Amino acid sequence: MIAIESMTTVLLLSMVLLISCSSFGNDPEGEHLESISKSPQFNKEKGKFVNRQQDSVDKMRKRMSLWSSSKEYFFGSGDRVPKSKLPEIKPPDIEEFLKPTESIKFIWFGHSTILVNFENTIILLDPVLSGSASPFSFMVKRFQAPVLKVNELPQIDYVVISHDHYDHLDMETIKYFQNKKTKFITPLGVTSHIKSWGVTENRLHELDWWQGVTMGNLEFICAPAQHFSGRSGMEGGKTLWGSWIIKSKNNRLYFSGDSGYDTHFKEIGDKYGPFDVAFVENGQYNEMWHEVHLLPKETAQAFLELKGKKLVPIHWAMFELALHDWYEPVEESEKYAKQYNIDLLTPKFGQLVSLEKENIFEKWWKEFVHKK
């Protein structure tokens, strides 16, 4: 009996490890690696992609190793996870979302997952709809279930990915699209992971910074970001990271992905602004990793340099990845929005927002701040 139980335990552990290894994905190799290594963003001496400031991530890692023994590193804030379920609209009004539009509609799922109707093309940005943002299901668990399960999504035309970190590229969600017609648009190298999860190569499109691809009436342009990549915990940098511009003749959207502050925001704004709506990260920040995530004031500054009309703060309210209170990012964004006269949109999870209509936004997080 003990032997059977031991064998069962070994089999279960093997299955967990197999699934976890699968979620690591595959870094580019062979002809694929040779092709993408020709990118100006790829440092052949280091064998990886780099930022404009090539030592930015090295500086961050050195600082983190020096601060890793600090009290803040281990404990941080006491309100990093909500003590009760956050307000949501569940299920979202998908029927209204899918109605024809000459503008942009969107539904925020929390963190950086956004469902967009852009002039009747349905786009899903950085979808993470599984239970956690980690190769292990018991780590980095979501605060609450998504407002739609992956099999409840409407037909998706394009999935757009900013980079390959687990809170932006989710194996379970991607696998749902194996036998769909949905196409994927990513920075260089990221398609290698997606292909390893069963999506055929003819549905995969990857771009370098400043490259674009036209799909119907829309153009998708991969733009710079200051970040890093990797899924295995090793050195990383084998795939590129980026932000995204999606534009038509009449409308423009910007999606920041993850990024620290640098000159690229102004460059993007000068080349492609103004944007009708800009989804810009405002959470999971800390001075320890300042190079790769925006501090709150920098979110506002980046938005102004992008020449955005409406700001939607993202990368907050669904996963515990930093040391601040879970609601601190939006509190800070609200403060700087008032200071700089920014039109700040703060939808609940699942709330349908249409840029061609008047929208009502509640300060739904305030009740949690007051309770503290």
C-alpha cells in the first residue's frame, strides 16, 4: 500500500513538473534565432536582446542583490492583497461590446489583460485568464476569477503580446486558441513559445521595434519599451519585449506592456501621437526595480509625452508582484491626473467602455482604502 501511495505521489509530482516545464515555453533556436539575432536590439556579444540603455537591467539586478536583505524586501505593505472580492461587472455586456463601432470599445480584465473592439476588429491584449501568473499554480495566484472564462470569450481576431513574462503570456490561455483562427502578433522571438504550445506557424507574426504589419483596416506597430524577458529564471533576453501602437485612418491606441521610463515615450508620441486612448502601466513598481517599471509620476509623464487623450492605468489590481498596497497605484494615478489635468479612466473589471459615448467611472477602490 505504501509503495502504491509513493508511486502515485511520484506520478503526480512528475505531472506537475511536466506541466511546469511546458509552461516555460521554448526560446528561439536554429534558423529562427539566427534570423532574429540580426535585429539592432540584439547584442551578439551578450547573446541576447538589450534596451537602449544596455546596462539598465544589470544595474537593477546589482541593486536588488544589495537590497534583498532589507526588511521592505521581505515584508513591504500589509495591504498587498485585497481582503475581500473587488467590484466587477460579471458577465460583461458582450452583446453591446460586439455591436458595430467606428471607434474603440474595451473591457479591462485586471492587470494588463484587455479585450478591445477596434472598429469591429476584436483584439485581446496580453491575455492571462488562468488561475496564476506562474509556472506553478500555487504561486502568484489571481485575486479573483476573471470576469469571463477563456471559453466564454467572443471570437478573437488577434492576440497581441507585449513580452514573454508569465503575467503577460499565459500558456493555458494560449492553448485555448490552438484550433481557432485567431492570429498572434508579438515582438521578435515570442512566437517560439506560442508555437511550442500548439499554435501553427502560419498564424504567428512577430515584429522588431518600429516594424508594422497591416491587417485589414488596422496597422499594428511594435514600439520600444525598457524591460527584459525570460520564463525559466535563467539569464533570459532571448526574446524581445515591446509596446504596441494600433491605428486606423481615424483612431489610435497605445498599449505600454511593461516598461521603465526612457526616451521612447516621447519618440512614440512624436511619431504616432496623439492617441485616443493609452493603456499605460502604473503598478508593480519599486525603486529596487525602477529601470523596468514606471513609478507613478512617470506614468503620468509618459502619458503626456505620448500625447494621449485618455489614460487607462494597467498592470495593477490582480496579482501580488510588488511591495506596495494593491490600490496604491490608482491612488497615485488619481493624484497625478488631477495635477496634470489628465482624463483618467478607472473602469471596474468587466465594465464596457466606449470612446464614442459618455462613460461613468466610480472610485470603486476607495472603500478598501477607507477600511484601512
